Amino acid sequence: MATQVNYDDVNVGDEIPTLVVGPVTRHDLALYCGASGDHNPIHTDSDFAKKAGLGDVIVHGMLQMAYLGRLLTDWVPQDRLREFNSRFTAMARPHDTITCTGKITEKFEEGGEKRVRVEIAAATDKGDTTLQGSAVVALG
Amino acid sequence: MLDKSKIGHEFEPVTFRVDEGRLRFFAKAIGETNPIHFDEAAAKAAGHPGVVAPPTFVGCLEMDKPDPFEMVSVVGGDLSKALHGNQTFVYHHPVYAGDHITYKSRIKNIYDKKGGALEFIDVETDAINQDGTLTAVIGQSVVIRNS
């Protein structure tokens, strides 16, 4: 659970605690399909995914973004989160283990708050970076 | 080619209740371990009025609408060729179990790259709660693979 992180105690270049999830199973994809409301069959139906030219089902980008959300809210309370962005740069597959990382790239004041920008990424154990993004977090 | 005349198209607003059971299911699906996301007592003990929706949930609930991929169909795209390219959230207010969230979406841009091999649909959505408070502005970019 998130602990108190102070603006003055963090520096550009600091890494936030890593989150490792997985290996992701087909069952995980089925649960996320139902819970998220994203019923696109490319994530759960390998027949459909093959026909769509993907070879097999792919892990929801938004499931991995939810893992990045956990990375952030394990670090600071969620009500500190101001912006959260991600590009989906490669596909993850069942059996991949997803490692989520973040590094502080900027400290600034905005909206009357002390804020930091964190570069975040998700990568598979095969070495593919699947998500790349950033978050803005207000610190005390 | 996608129908670029749909830039600016506004989708019919939809309103959905944030169900506590759905949040429990969502927390399980994403492996969330912080009980404020699935246990009302824990959420209240932490000072929240109810179970707290995780950061991406507000972008997911809109998928409950009858055609969640209408941004693809309305511009003439093929869903089997569609992938999620980019997602953004700007947060203004928390979302809790019991909230009713109204989604107001529009097509912000349609463009292509690599000589039309990739086409992009950018959608922007305001997520507004039952008090008329903007909770988040959600941006989504869908990629259509034509190659």
C-alpha cells in the first residue's frame, strides 16, 4: 500500500518501486474481459484472433495499463494522480510476465501544487516494451 | 479509408452506475491488493465515501454501451483490424461505488500514417458524475491496420 512520499525527498532520475505481474494466463484475460466490459474477441477467442491475423489472442492493453495504475497507486495514494497516459507499443501474449517500472523525469509546480512527472513502462520477459507512458502526481 | 467527415461527431451520451460488485470483480481481474478497491469498510476507514474505482476503471465502464466500438463502425472501420493505440486520463475527481457516470464522447480527429497503412481514430470523452462534477477527461486512440 502507498506510503507518504514527499516532494523534497524525491529527485529526477529516481525509480519508483517495480511491480511484476504474471505470467498472464488466458483465464486472466477472460476475467478482465468480463470485469472491464471490453468484449473484443481478439483477447479471448483464439479462432477469432487467428482470423484477424494476430496468430493467437493478445493481452488487453488496458489490463496492462491497469497494472501500471497499480504501480502508481502502490507508490502514492490514488487521489494524488493528476494525469495518466500510455501508448500501446507492442503486443503481450498469454504466458508473458509483465514488469512495470517508473522513473521521475521532472519536478515542477502547477495548479498550486508540487508535482512530478513519472515515465512509466510495461515490458514482457521476452524483452518487448508493450506500454510506454507517463503520469503526473502531486506530492506533499 | 475512414470517413473523415465524422471528425467532430458526437456520440449519444450514456450513463452507468458504478456497481460495487463490478468494482470487486475489476479489482480481482487486475490483481489489485489494496482493499479500498474492493472492501467498503476498508475504503471508509481510509476516509473514502465508498469503494474507490481504480484509475483506469472510469475508462472501462463506458464499454457497457450497446456498441462500445461504435467509434470504429461509425467511420466505416473493420473491428477485426482495430487495435488500441493510446490512452490518456486527466483526473479531476474520484469515482466511487454508487456513482452514476455520464459519458459524453466525440471524435476529435481521424488521420493516417505510412501512406494509409495505419489509420487513427482519436476519441475524447468527458466522464461526469451525478453531481455534474467532471471526474476525468479520457482520450483514446484506435488504430486500424490496413496492411
